[in-house]
Amino acid sequence: MSVQAVQSPQHNVDAVIIGAGFAGLYQLYLLRKQGLNAQVLDFASGVGGTWYWNRYPGARTDSPSDVYQYFFSDELLAEWDWSERYTPQAETERYLNWVADKLALRPNITLNTRVTSAHWDEAARRWTLQTDTGETWSAKFVVSCLGPLTALVAPTFPGQDSFKGRILHTARWPKEGVPLEGKRVGVIGTGATGIQVVQTIAPQVKELTVFQRTANYAIPIRNPRYSDAEKRAIHDTYPALKKKIWNTFVGFQWELDPRNWADVSKEERNALLETYWADGSLRMWVGGFREFLSDPAVNAEVSEFVRNKIRARIHDPETARKLTPSTYPFGTHRVPLENGYFDAFNRPNVHLVDIKADPIQELTPTGLKTQSGAEYPLDVLILATGFDAGTGAITQIDIRGRGGRSLKELWSRDLRTAMGMQVHGFPNLFLTSSPLTPGAAFCNAPICIQHDVEWIADCIARLEQRGAKTIEPTAQFEEAWVKHHDEVASTTLISKEKSWYTGANIEGKTSRLIGYPGVDEFRKACDAVKAKDYEGFEIA
Ligand code: N01
């Protein structure tokens, strides 16, 4: 009897793009337009990336919808209207599906396919990728469009297997939804995600217990629905926005006030803080004065302003004390927008547990127990516990560059990139929104994505034009970028605090500010490299 070997499908393309979110869709569009045979692989069953996965109750953007979209096509801009100032998850997911159809991208997108490894073949000067579906892809170029917030942080607790209720991570929320009405629900995590969940489900559930480790400086959102006339008026602002947005600090519509805080009178300072606050946006954080995030004394004034606003919202003084951040300065952790979050704790069915004072001990068959012995009966436990940011998703893939070097190993020793676009030792591997760029943490995501994707597409076009086979940053250029990044990072208060921005939410992770602060300066640096025909990169 002969056994026939089963041949796994082999594909040969010019470029594999990993991820079908904002970045992957646009990268595919551009590379295909340049005549490349490119394919997107994504482990989700639909396009949308972040907006495919994060469908938890209350998920919506913290970036205004007019700047949270593609700007590269006047046709796309003209044909899409946003319904609210801040777009709910379903609408952004619909938008990305609409773009995929409009640009006829789907024939080059393979879903339900996880890339498990990518190995550089020095002789062929190509990458070989394996997937969990048993397929092999050979490609000259690989572009990671995995997104900086993709790999989950999902803590496990003693006794977890005995828990008879349901445990859900916000970034794996079931498509069919989860009925929470009448249930006793626990939420662990009070970052941007936990806040949106809590404020949304508080009126629906029977009992809601929020397990808080760190309180958050959240700003009340102002989120009007747009009338038809307002939608038309927003379209009129696009040409000016397009010119301005890449020249701002974080890719929003606001520019920093060029004055020094000390040169502004006390009255005007108060009026400015009230204006930023009333804007119902992240302007208070990233559209005010540079010193808010660099000068401890100025920051202290802003922090106290925000703390007073928070305290005033909560009836019970002890709950107010717990919900008011006191252990770190305003803006050094991600600032969320909220819509009734603090007020939720004035409801009789919402309870706050300070798990720094009384840590979680275990899950029991019926709920959660803390070290003091207190027990909280739960039907559902929601983990809003965040992500292994910047590096997590890409290092889940076994990536081996020249001489078999592992990206995971390299980054576990020292987190480094060459302007975020590439890593020395990994030819023809491009990264988007990656460590040491604004897109990893300090940017209105679609804006930095569009920048990175265009830079990569231009670079690949130039290589093809020269008939070159490979591009890779020199070790010297990478070293210079890391040094420059560290210098810029050290001027911010953010780099001195423990948060996912500095890798502190993952035990043992290399500590380095994950994002480069300054979209405008980053863009100039990338433009300069391109203008000098990719100086600092070896083309062969
Ligand atoms: O995650 P986070 P996120 N036991 O890491 C706690 C973007 N985003 O999903 O602070 C107990 O911020 C942790 O506590 P602590 C946005 O960029 C955007 O909320 O480490 N608690 C923290 O409270 C955002 O920054 C939008 O002490 C544990 C929380 O879980 C990023 O995604 C909406 C724990 C994690 O907060 C991540 O936000 C949502 C443990 N073992 C998200 N582990 C919008 O644009 C973690 N925690 C609206």
C-alpha cells in the first residue's frame, strides 16, 4: 500500500501583508497599484483589524471621526459620512468593509489564516511564510500591518477552571453578542476599554463590580450626532485638514499652543483649561501646551484641575478618593474619554473594589475572592486588561532574519528599530505603527498608518525601479535612531512612568518608551531619509 504525500498549497507573490485593518488594506491598495502581486493574510474572519476584534459593549473611537479615516482618496472622503463625532465600533467596521469593496481588495485578502513563521532565505533573497492552515507563502517583501494593540493581556487566576460563569476578554467579544441583562458582572481593568464597558453596561446589569488597580484621568466626551447639514459642512473642512494633520504633534486637528505656560496669566490659564475640558476631546492631553507632558510643575496644575473635575462627579467621598488618580501625573498613561463612567459609581448596583489595597486571590465556582476574604458573586467576568503593545503581535510569529536571527529574541534583549520601518538583520521586512514611531502609541492611528504605508510603498517602488533585490537598515543608522528616540523620549514625563507605553504591563518586557512623541518631527525625519535615496539603508 503506498501512502501519498499531501502537498501543502504553495504560493509565490511579490509581497505578503500581515493584517487586514486600516494599514493592511491601504498597503494592499498601494502595492497592487504599483503592479505588485500582493496578498493580505489575517487570522480574523473579516476585515477591520482592531475594529473587527474590539466589539465589546460601548466600543468607539476616542479620535473624532473626521480625522479617523483615510485621506488618500478624495472619492472615499466624498462618499462617506460619519454619523457622530466619535464613531462606534460597528460603524468603523462597516467603513473598512466598504473601503475593501470599493477598492476591490477582497480577491487579494485571505482570512482565517494565521501566519506562524516567516524565515528569510538568503540564497533566494525571499521570505518563506508558514500559516496555521498549512500553506506556504514565498514573498520578496513582507509588511507587518498587525497593529500595536493586537496581542492580548489575559491574566489567569488561581481557581479559574472552577469558575462556573463566563470569562470574556474585551478584544475577543463574540460577534453574536453576550446577554448581560439581569446578570452579576465583574470587570477587571479600568483603562480606555474598561471605562467604555463599565459606563455602557452599568444600567443593564443586575450588579456590576469593578476591580480597579489604577484609577484613570478620564475626560468627559462631547459626542453629538451629526445632522445632514453638519455632515456637509464637515466635508468642506477636509482639504484644510489634509494639509494640516501630518504637521501636528499627534495627528489630530489641534496644534500645540506655542507659548510658555508661565507667560500666560492665571485667569487665562484657567479659562484655557476650562475650554479644553469643555471640548470633550483629547485636546486637554495632546492639543494644549507642550509643557503639560514635559514640565512636572505645569503638569501638577493640570493634574489637579482634572482631579477636581473627577471628584465633583462622585457622591460618596470614599469612592471619589479611590476613583481619583493620585499615583501618577495626568497624561502619562493613556487618557480615555468617558460618557457617564464616574456617574456609574453613583448607582446602587455598581461597586468599586480597590484591588491594589485588597488584591485578587482566586476565582471560585461562584465568583471572585480577594485576599481579605471578601467574595463577589459573578455570572460573567470581563477582562479589560489590555495588550502586549507594539511587539506582542509580531513576536507571536517566529520571524527569522539573516543568519536565522530571531526578532523575538532580539527584542527581548533590546527593543530597537530603524525609524520603525525596518530592523537591522531583517531585509525586506517592513513594519507599520511599530516600536519607536508615533504610530505605536502617540498618534491618531489612521494618520500614522497612512504615513507609514506610503513611505513603505514609495521605498518598494524605488527598489523595483532600481532592479534591487533587498533593502535593510545599517546597524549604525538603527543605533542612531534608537539614540535619537531615547533623547526625545526622555524629555517627556510619560517615559518616566509605568504603563503599557513603557512596556511595564508585561513582566520582564524591555523598558523603552514604545512610541516616538511627535508626528510632525517623525514625518520630517522619514521625508529626509527618502529625499536622500534611503540614506542609512543598504540597498543591494
Ligand atoms: O488596556 P490598558 P485597554 N489584574 O492596558 C488592568 C486603546 N483603546 O484595553 O493600570 C488587575 O490601558 C490595568 O491596571 P494597571 C488605547 O490606546 C482605544 O483599556 O496596569 N488589573 C488597567 O486598568 C488604550 O490605551 C480606545 O494597574 C489588571 C487595565 O487592566 C489601549 O487600547 C478604546 C491586570 C488595562 O488597561 C489599551 O486600552 C479602548 C491584572 N492582572 C482601547 N492586568 C478608543 O479609542 C491589567 N490590568 C476609545
